[in-house]
Amino acid sequence: RIRDGSLRSNHEKKEVSMEKGEDSKGDLQKLEGDVRRQRATRDDLHKRVAQMKEAVKGIEEQLEKVQDEDCTWKARYLEQKGINKQLDQQVTQLERTLEQFTSKQAAGKQTFGEQSEVYMRRVLQQLSREKDKLERELRDYEWRLDHEAKVINQAQQEKVAMTTEISEVTLALEKHKQCENQRERGTTGEPE
């Protein structure tokens, strides 16, 4: 009977130890599953971070292009402004020339009434053509200036939009890094 009792207790001990072994195997499998999931999450986060870095790089390149275009348009604008100033000076000079011509005619031997009508018409036609030509050039330059101002404004708006987008992507990237660091600290059991 004692032997039966000792056999039973040995048998019971084996069953308890087997249950503990199965529990530890189950715990081990559970931990391995957790580690696999965390590694998969980490790998996914690394991929996302790499994608975000590529997106930031692309956006920064676009921003540089917009900034270069912005400088080009500013140079064009300043050049156009200089051309308009020259045209205004030419118009002013032609007006002075006309005034001098009329004053010389008045002071000279002949008056307008004494000048031949054909000559006067020729001078008037020439001045009229020059005036029309200058007015057309001035309108053309004004149109170009307005068009370029619109393009500059659009480029500046694109620059602001890209800067905002870069800031948002950078912020999202930083948040992902923080989440990843917190997950790694939680996984390794390190204090925060």
C-alpha cells in the first residue's frame, strides 16, 4: 500500500510537472508570437519611416525648384520694370522734342501757318506713328508685367503649400519615431 501511495504521488508529481512544462511551453510560444508581432510592427514602421523620408526628400526638391523659379520671376519682374522706366523716359523725350520743335517753329521765320500743309501732315503722321508704336509697346509690357506678377504670386502660393506639407510630413515622421521608441522601451522593459 505504501508503494501504491508512493507510486501515486510520483505519478501525480509527473502530471504536475508535465502541466508546468506545458504551461511554460505555452508561455514561451505566446512570447515568441508577441516578439514576432512586435518585429513585424517595427519592420512596418521602418518601411513607413523610409517612405516618409523619401516623400520629404521629394517635397524638398520641389521646394528648391519653386524657390529657383521664384528668383527667376523676380529677376524678370525687375528687368521688366527697368524696360518700362526706359519707355517712359523715351515718351518723355519725344514730348520734349515735340515741344522744342513747336517752339522753334514759333520762334523761327515761319509759323505753322506758313509751313506747307503737306510737310505739317507728314510730321504729324510721323509723330502719330511713333506715339502709337510706343503705346502698343507700353501695353505689351504692362500685359507681360501683369502676367509675370500672377505667375510669381502662384509660385509663392505653391512655395507656402510645399513648406506646410514639409512641416506636416516632418511632424508625422517625428511622431512615428516617438511611437517606435516608446514601443521599443515597452518591449525591452526599459524605464521611460
